[in-house]
Amino acid sequence: MKLKEKHERFAREYVIDYNATQAAVRAGYSEKTAKQQGSRLLTNADMLARVRELQAETVKRLAISEDRIIESLWETYSRCMQAEPVMRFDFGSHEMVETGEYSFDSKGALRALELIGRHIGMFADKVSISHDTPVIVDNIGDRGG
């Protein structure tokens, strides 16, 4: 598929930061209408297909796989769980000394676990509808009565 030059620029800019408004501006659309243009462009089937192609190229170029992502998340979790001694300045010795307490990065550990859990389907998310799946709504308001 061949997109117009401006549309191709939008697709390439969009996959940089996934900000449709900024991608529209960088692609040459007016700042005043960039939000609407970006939103409109992302409803175009050819545009979405091109964005998916660019994403696939990035994945291939970076050799990203699900296994690699999960391994990195687990490594992040493990690092976040490592206890680090809490230090304080000792005015007598003029140096940092351990307090006997330890801390770890609980936020980082929980976030890594959350992402792993979501990936393996442990958490029920709200239903999402893909742009690829047409939804046909028929007989709206027909209650049979």
C-alpha cells in the first residue's frame, strides 16, 4: 500500500512517541487542527496498517520478543527487590553509616509484576474493541414489543 507523502510522514512520526497530535504537527499539519487531524488519521484503515508495519519493522530491527520483554521485566523485579542499606551521615565520623534498616524499590517491583501478570492474563481488564474487528449493531431499539 502506498500512502500520500504527508500521511507516510504522519505514520513515521506517530510510531516515535504515539502522540497523534504531535505527530500531525511534525508531519506538517496545522497546530490548530493537529488534534483533529491526528485522531482522524488514526481511524483510517490504511494508516493503521502502515503503523503496524512500522511497528513490526522496529520489533525486527531491535530483535524484541515477548520472551525478551518478560525476562527484562523479571530482571527489573529482581533488582527492585534487592535490599539496600539505609544510610545516614554520622557527624562524629564525618561519613555515611548504615542505620541497620533496609529499603527496596517496591513501586518498581510491583509495576514489573503487574506487567508480567497482565501479559499472562492474570488480571481481568475491561473489554477492548480492536479497530480490526467490525462491530455490527442491528435492531437498535427493537425490543420486540
